[in-house]
Amino acid sequence: MTDDREIIQTIRTQTLNLIQQITAQPKPSYELDGQKVTWTEYLARLVDVVNWCDQRLAADTPCEIRSLGLT
């Protein structure tokens, strides 16, 4: 069974692959039968997903804080 961290990493990887495909062969925005396709908005949403994944992964990453007390 996969844990949440692995799922988020998979989502991040898949989203980055989509971003790579979109930016490799950019397409114009268009409207067809009343349905609007705006590639820049789609790309922005994908970037938001990657940022969300990064935040979740960073929040789940253990960290160590060292401090020094002076007397």
C-alpha cells in the first residue's frame, strides 16, 4: 500500500510531465462550440498543483533545529 507522500510525489511527477509536454509544443487558445480552451490558464493550474505538492512534501519532511543557549 502506498502512503500519502508517495501519492503526492507521483502527482508531482505526472504534472511536471504534462508541463513539459505543453511547453515543448505550445498551442494557441481557442473556442470550439462554445467551449473555451485557454492553455495559459491550464499551465498556471498545473504549476499550482506542483507548488501544492512541494508544500505538502516540505511540510512532511522532518527537520532538525539546533540552537545554542548562552548563560
